[in-house]
Amino acid sequence: MLVPISKSGTTLETLAAFSYFYEQCQKSSLLQMEVAVVTDLDEDISPLYNLAKENVWQCFDIKEGIGGRFCIFSDPGLITAAAIGMDIDAFLCGARDMENACQSASLGENPALLNAVLKYAAAEKGVDIEVFMPYAAKMKSVGEWYVQLLAESLGKRKDREGNVVYYGRTPVSAVGSTDMHAQTQQHQDGKKDKVIQFVEILEREQQIVLNNPFTHISSLKKYDGLSVDHALKIALAANEEALNSDGRLNAKYILPRIDEYYLGQLLYFLMLSVAYEGELADVDAYDQPGVETYKQIMKQKMSHQ
């Protein structure tokens, strides 16, 4: 099944990939192909919707006013989640419970608001880089999504009154412990213009315990019986302690385990925190005028091909 997702129905990357694989699948006598489209259900806006009607493909909607980075809990995100086998009911349940946990205007009772206030206060002191660093390779794509959420929501030239403010932080995606070797020198000794966010996983699905097949090498004996999960926890704690020792801003989110419920909680928490910070900074966290600039230029250039 091919599932093109594009609100306008004309997104270059989406339509290029869809057209290519649709043509290749049609040529094959071994494949039976189905298509489901996720787009604006308006024939005057989306040619993808017109194609769907013409070919009787199943359609799912992209709601007005929900930007791509915020759509993970609506049709585009849920269709993708269902396609890869996620329990979308548990995913939505996690988001709902985080929403209920963030109803208070009190910082002590609303974790997303507290997160936003602390980051806004840091931004006021010149912190303009934000690192998202889960200690789990499985969460690498979460960091990549968060890069877009932060950059597109808070990276704004003007506030709501039209004043030039150049607000926002440059997001950096990292994975522990891999990027401790790549980035930590800058985090620890570079400019104090960064906030580092760790994600710790309390329980793993699989426990990998190392043996030492090289018993004649005495320096490797310390790895015999070592749990990889324990090693990751040691690495995170060491990174955290090193940053704290030099007054470097950091935070740690702790997930009991990686599953749909807790992932729903975390993603909703991050979305809500970004939305709150937009209000604190008086910028529109839901538009992306800078993106529209290059899109218009691209359309003009494509029309001349």
C-alpha cells in the first residue's frame, strides 16, 4: 500500500516518491497495489484528492490549522503509526493523560508550563541552542521530529505586534551515548548558550549482557557481565554530572519504558511546552512564514523547468 501524505496534494518530495513507486508497482506482475491518501479533502485545493476520487482510493483528512509538526495525533501521524504497527489507542491515551496533567496554571502542577518558563528564562539570558538527547537509538527519529517542532514553531522574525524580535533556538538532535563522543566537548567547554535535554529509559524491552570472549586481556575483564542498559545509565549520569559541575543548563526526562503510551505522553508534553513558550515570547507558534518564502521560490523555479 502506498500512502502519500500532503495537505496541498502537490508537495514535491511526496509526489515525486509516490509517482515513482506507483509507476514501478504498476509495472510489476508480482505486486497487488493499493493506495490510501492523506490530504485536504477539497478538490479545488488538492490534486491528490482528485486522483483519489477518480481511482476510488481511500482518503483521510488533514485538518485545517494543524501544521505538519503538530499533526502526529491526527490523521497523518495516526495513519503512519498504524502502518508500522503501533497501538494508536495507547498513543492517544498517553497524550490525553498528559493533557489532563497540564491543566493547572501553577508551575508546580503543570510540567509542560514549567519546562516552557525555564526555557524562556534561559532564552532571555542568551541561550539560543537546544539539544535533544535520548539515551536510546530507537528514539533518534523523535529527536529529528523535535528539531522541526522547535525550529518551525519558535524561530520567528516578528512577534504578534509586528516587532522584529528574532526569537528562537537552534535545535540539535543527538543520541546517547554515540553523540557524547561527537558533541559533548562543545556542550562542556564551548559557549554557555545551550540547554541539553536528556531522555532516560528506566526499563528496556531487551536486556543485553556482555560476556568477555577475550579472557586473556585483563583490561577487558570489567566488561564481563556488564548490562548495556546499565552502561547507558552510567554514561548519562556522568554526562549530567559533568554539565552540572560547570553550571551548564540541562534537563532530564525519564520514561518508564519505550512504548506507545509513554511516547504519546512525551510528544504531547513537548508540543504543549513549545506552545506555552510561544505565548510567553508573544510569537505565533503555529505559522511558518519563513518556510513559505522558499516554497514560493521553489514553485517559481519548478514552473520554468
